[in-house]
Amino acid sequence: MTTPPDGLPVYRVLTGPDDSAFCHRVSEALELGYRLHEGPAVTFDGQRVIVAQAVVWSGRTSG
């Protein structure tokens, strides 16, 4: 596959609270064929940790 599925962009930034739902979103992107771009950015909003992780399309490498 040379382009991301479902019209998704080549570059994406996933953001959200640092919880299992966020980890699942990143894992799903990796399973689709994205790869991590650098490390995550992390901040604290006064109540919870918020994470941002950039991913870039590299195409599906298996499956």
C-alpha cells in the first residue's frame, strides 16, 4: 500500500491523556503501517498527563 488507508494523511499527530485509550490509538496507527516520528511530547494540564505522538506513513511492512 503506497498511501495511507481511508484517506488518512501521511503525517499525523495523535494527542490525548496518557491512558490505555491513547496507547491503543498509537498501536493501531503502527499496525496500519505508520511509524513513530521522534519521541512523544508530554505535558501536565494541572490534572492529568497529556501526550502527543507524531507518526508518519511508511506503508504496511507485514500482513
